[in-house]
Amino acid sequence: MSRGKKEPIEVICPRCRYTEIVYLPIEDLPRCPQCNIQMSISELLDEGKSY
């Protein structure tokens, strides 16, 4: 699997638990639109993942 393409990750706000899906590579993680604090990575959403 090549790591050069954009990969989806789920980010979460540590304060209000707002979640959002963004695509890597990004320079820095987005800020929560409600709390205006930097969000952290919740989960890497790899393709082909089965539940």
C-alpha cells in the first residue's frame, strides 16, 4: 500500500467530542468549529477494513 496518496482519518475534539473526517497529508490538524481548539486523531480509516 502506498502512503503517498491522501488517506482519510477521523479527528475528534477533546473537549466537546465533535468528530470530523479529514484527508492526509495535511500540514496540521483542524480546529474544532465549536471550541476553537486543535482536534486530535481519533482513528485511521484504512480502506479494506472489515468489522
